[in-house]
Amino acid sequence: MDLFQKCRDFTRADEVKAAGLYPYFRAVEENEGPVVTLEGRPVIMAGSNNYLGLTSDPRVKKAAIDAIERYGTGCSGSRYLTGTINLHNELEEKLAAFLGYESVLLFSTGYQTALGTVSALVSKGEYVISDKENHACIINACMLAKGGFAEFLRYKHNDMDDLERVLQRVPDSAGKLIVTDGVFSVSGELVNLPDMVAVAEKYGARILVDDAHATGVVGPGGRGTAAHYGLIDKADLTMGTFSKTFASLGGFVGGPERVINYLKHHSPALIFSASPTPASVAAALAALEILETEPWRIEKLLHNADKMRDGFKAMGFTVMDSRTGIVPVVLGDVERTMLMWRKLYDKGVFVNAFIPPGVPPNLSMLRTSYMATHEDEHLDAILNVFQEVGRELGLIS
């Protein structure tokens, strides 16, 4: 059979496009933060991970421009060889101090951070244990480790009793790494880290927390999940991304110096990839400085999300609770979700449609997310459009 036959047989996306309901790969033509230009018209953005609203901040843009003027557009090599510039070292040192870890290592993307960390740390005869609802980058990182003959186990979502049940099957002598989202990207839910730490210590396991949606959002000063629970000394490793609160591109992992040093010399994802570009690193550095000096941004973000969460509930929508910038509106039905997405879009509001297999069956949703730079005029307009469309579709009264 021709390898490409499955590609020709895949027509679902074409059918959804033909129905006018395709919500993906929409090209943004201009981005001002809360409002973007799509297909030549202004649309309120309620689906971005630009939580602190820094992608359009003049200070961040200037830092990126200045870095290009000094270093050029790329580093032309991997961190391991010729691709390290002083900005990489500066950002690693400042992030380590900010997060409270001994050391930090940068990767070129957040996705690559997961692949490069898990696959390098967990090898033959060792175990990686993952929450069943972890982000795809974690699942693929675990599969990569499995391809290197590590053992890959999973436990029920945020269920520490099930985690213990899984760990009971693992030999005491084996190395063990538990990997979890800090903030789960679909629901905005926080991991039960205190109970996880207790279970991990009981069975001699290490913990890696993915704070992609937590850094700059939860915890004192936005220092993430471990800081939120007062457990920085108990969460062995934290990884994250620059593509959200840091208004850039790239990823990082923080932890003990000896572990980070090991990753520097054993992670193929680091050694054989081009390093983060000067503009990306400079933008992240500027965003980190703003995060540290303007804590009001976190307060505003959470205030905005709480306003929207309360507003959707008051209308009669089913909303998942959290204390993050993610506010999912659960509709359940795939067709209804896609149709509501289109009607919202036509009325000038962009959100993200999540359907199976990205979410469990009967949990199709519109995931909304907010920024510190959303003002009441934006939020009220979103609520009004949701109410209008929800009533039109008979979802609320």
C-alpha cells in the first residue's frame, strides 16, 4: 500500500472547511494584543496565551530589535558548539534566580524542552510516569524515552491515589520520574502538587513540573506552581516556555546544577538543534524584567479571568473552575462547538475550539484565555457576544 494513501483518505478537514466551520490556521494580519486583524477586520482576541500582554509592549520589541542589530538574526549553531551568545547565559542566570533553582538551561522551543529533558534523563531500566491528561509534548517525550527502552506508565488525571497505585508496581531499585503539567492547558486546573510530593518521596521518585501555563500567572510574583504551594525545594525540576508570558519563543528547564549540567551534555534536542535566536532571548529577558517590576499585570490578568468566569456562569454556561488565565466553556457536542465558534468569530470574537481527540468525548469546549491588557470594554463585548450566540443556539435562556 502506498504510504501516502492515508493522506489522500483524510478529508475531514476539507469537509469542515467546506461547511465554513474550520477554526484552525487563521492568519493574523496585525496584532495589537487584545484586538487583532483577521481577514481584514478587527477581532477581539480571547484565545491567546499572551497572558501578560507583552508581545506588543514597546520595551520587548525594542529589546528584540536591538539584539538583531548587535548579534544578527540567528546564532548559526547549537548551544553546544558556536551557537551560545552572552544573552543565553544572562537569561539562564536571571531565570534561575527568579525561579529559585540552582541552574537553568534554555532550549529552542517549549516542546523541545520536554523532549530533550525527559528523553535524556530517563533511560533503559528507568521509569517515567505521566498524568493521562498531560500536554502532547510530555506524552511524546515519554514515548521518546520509551523508544530508548525506558518504561512509560500513566496514572489517572490528577489522581494521587492512582499515582501511588502505579508506583507500587515499579521496582524500588529503578529510577523514577513523575512528569505533570503545573496548569493543565485545556482546563486551567492546577496539579495537586502537595499530595504528589508526598507520594514521590514515599517511593523515591523525582518530579518534573511543566509550567508552560503557570509561569508569570500563578504563585508569588508569577513564579509558578511549586511557588504557589510553597514547594520549590520539593519540585525537583520545572520546565516552561517563552511563547506565553515571556512574549517570545523558546523553552527552559530549571533544577539542581548537577542535573542541568548533565542535560547540557546528554540531551540530543539541545546538542543537535540551533540555539534560540538573539531576538527571542532578548525579548524574553525584557519580559522577565517587566514581570518582576510590574506585578500588577498578574493581578489584572487574574481579575479579568475571574470576571469572565463569573460572567459565563451567570449566563448559564458550564465553566471549568481555576485560578488561571484559562476559562473553558464546555458545550459537550462537537458540531455545536464548531458552529458556536463560527458565530462568535463572525461577530468579532476569536476563541479556541477544542474537540476530541484533544479533549475527552462529550467534553468539546470553547477555551477562552485572557490577558492583562484586556480592558472592560473588550471583556464586556465578549460576554455580550457569547450571550447573544448562546441564546440563538438555544444553549442558554
